[in-house]
Amino acid sequence: MSALCKVIQAKLTETPMQFAEVVDDHLDVPWRDFLRAWGQLREEDILKRDDIGRYYIEGGVAEAIAAETKAE
């Protein structure tokens, strides 16, 4: 797992985020490198999505936050 992948994983463990928000947090990273890291994270099969489409890491604090949010 790349360093960038670990950074993204840590963030998504803390707070659910839309994909665009994750991208915005890493605008200084070349797109190809970002997509590689995102792909690594997806391969780990720990990414989940809440009812409003935000990504979060299963088992983290963000999972509890996501569970409280329901689509209206």
C-alpha cells in the first residue's frame, strides 16, 4: 500500500467524504498517482458508502458517523 493510499485511508477512517472531497484534498498529487492510490484502497475491500454517497472505511469512526446520516 502506497503512502498516499495510507493517508487517504486514515482520512476516510475519521470522516466520511464524497469522492470529489477526497480529490480536492490531494490536488497537489498527480492524477495518475492519486488514481493508483485510490485503486489500491478499493482492492483492500474496506471502502463503504453511506446513504448519501460518501465513502468511509469500515470499522472506523467514520462508519458511526455515516450510520447516523440517512438520505432524505
